[in-house]
Amino acid sequence: MRAKFYPLLLGALLAAGIGTAHAKDKDKDATPPEKQISKELVPSLKAAQDALEQKNYQAVLDAAKQAEDAKADRSPYENFFINEMRLQAYVGLNDTPHIIGALETELASGQLPEADAAKREKTLAGLYYQNKDYAKFLEKSEVMVQKGTAPADWYALRCQAAWSMKDWTATDTICKQAIDVDEKAGTPAQEQVYQMLLDSTVQRKDYVAYVDGLALTLKVYPKSDYWADYLVFMQKRPGFSDRLVLDIYRLMIRVGAMKNANEYIDYADLANRATLPGEAKSVLEKGQSQVAGNPAAKQLMAEVTKAAAEDQKAIDKQVAEVSKAPTGLPLLKLADAYASYGQYAKAIDLTQKAIDKGGLKNPNDAKLHLAVAYVNAGQRDQAEKIFQELVGAPEGLGDLAKGWLIYLHQPA
């Protein structure tokens, strides 16, 4: 997975953070002593200012050197002013390394007013980023984050910086921070931020975190590739139950994450083994473009078509009989059969009766099936209530419920 580099424009940074200082030789008497320029330096600094106005930047640098040579025991402010002239020349020359050095010197001098220092701190941090000195960028920008003065788009840059340094733990923390900031602002973070977050989990081989990261990503970027990974790696999480694989396929086909003939055939075979030939037939029909010409699919289609026709003839007659059973399990199996034929109202009714009767080995499975039936029936509010109840369920049910909730709320 490759994340995009986000360049900062040098001109925009400098325009925002670097202005020109002026010697106050005419108003010397009104200037505090510590801010005065000695008469020995004035000619050279005046020459530097004139050269700056003429955009003769090498002449500015030469005049700044002459000012230094004119007086050895310069005040802190005089050193600051000479450095300012150099800084303006380096800006004109677009000499980033020297701009960085001049800014560092200037900020260390303590001669800048607080507001100007804050602007130039921001400029310096931005230049660190542009110059790929990511460690210094993160250090400087962290101060702004703590103060609440970091520009909104810098949170993504901080994520990029940590990722570029291959600091995977920092990448995880900082990318989540960027996502949170954008969420609170009501806008999704750039997709690359999510990609870098996911890459950090892969680099750490933390696949539990990878699934959680995919869940975050899918909320704003519900792409089929992300869905496919979410549903595959969900099954690798500790404690996931194999009995839910058929339910995985049901969500997979709903979100468009099935990619090849083998997936359609495996899904149909699982449904058929679960005595749901109607669902198996429907799956093969939906994957016709993928399974066409496949001998195994052709054979399975013939088998489930015949079984589904026979099943549909007898299904209604079974309701009275299974209703007499001591547990809700037969009702639940019949409800799943009705759902496989698109008869969702009956599936909902029988599933609820099965839950009410009890005696189910895995009652949360029945709730999951009930919620999915509500989705298929177009009753999403009812489905959402049940999925919310299941989010904390063990054995992978909670992750499945979370996946369905993401699907229900995904952007169009």
C-alpha cells in the first residue's frame, strides 16, 4: 500500500510567516536602547535594504557580511537584524536549507514579538516538512497541536511524516488523531490517512487493529477492496466461530465484495449444505457472469434448482408442525428457508417466534438473522436496533453486526 506525499508550497508558507524588518535610524532617539542599531552598522544595513528592494539578493548577503565585519561586539538585536536581512535574501533565492538555518537562529534569539514568533515557528515547521526533516516537523508541530494552533490540514501531514519515518506506533496514534479532528469538523479525512493507518497495523502485524482500522475506513470509503479485507481478516481474529462463515458471505455479497467464481461457488455450496437450496440458487444466479462455464457451478446449479423447487412445494406445510417443537430451532431453520426465497415477512415472524420460544444453542445467531431479514425487508430502523445490541457479542458476531451497521450508514 502506497500513501501519497503531500507537498507544501514554499511561497505560501513564507508569505504567511516572513515579513521584512526595517532599521529605525531616523527614529533612533524614540527607540529603546536595546533595539537601536549602531552607527557603524547603518551604512551596510541600508545597503542591504536597498539591494533587497532591487531583488539583488547576493548583494544583500554581501552587505550583511560587511555589517558583521564593521562591529565585533554587536547587540542581540543587531545580530537579529543582520540575520533578518540574510533571511529575506534566502527567501528571494528560494534557498530552503539556508532559510531554515536563518529561521532557527532568529527564533533562538528571542528578539521576535510573540505573534511574529508564532508565525515563523509555523513557517519553520512547514519547511522542515517540505525538506523531509520529518522528526523536526513532528517536534515543532506537536507544540502547535498541544496549544491548539496547528492548522487543520497539518494533522494529515503529521500522519504522513510519521509514516515516512516508518514509526508505526506514532503513525497509528497520529493518523487516528487526524481522523478524529476531521470527524469533529464534519469532513472525512483524506483516504491516504486511512491507508497509512492501515499500513501501520500491517507493519506491526497487528491484525486485530487492522480490522478495527478497516471499520473506520469503511465508514467514509466503502470500497469493495476494503470490504473484502474486512470480512476476510475478521475471520482471523481470535475467537471467531466457523459457524458464521455463511453469515460472512451474506454480508460480502450485499456489499459487493465477492470477486471471483470460487467465492460464489463456495457460498452456494455452504448454503446448500445448510439445507438452503433457495439461497444457493440465488447466489449462483447473481454470480452468473463469474461462474459461467464452470463445471462445478453448473452441476451445483442443477442440484439446488431441483431441491429448491421441491422445498418450495412443502415449505408452507411445515409451519404448523415446527411450531409444536419444544425449542425454537426448527422455527429458526424454517425462517431461514423463507428468507432464502425472499419471503422476509414470514422469515421475520418465525425468527421472532423462535427467539421467544427459546432453547436455541446460539440465540445471538437468531438475532443476527432477524436483523438481516429486517434489512432485506426494507425495515432498516428495526435492523439497526438489533445490530446495536449485538455489537459487543463474542465469537465474531459483534464484528459482523458492526459490519452491517457500517453498511447501513455508508455514504451513497
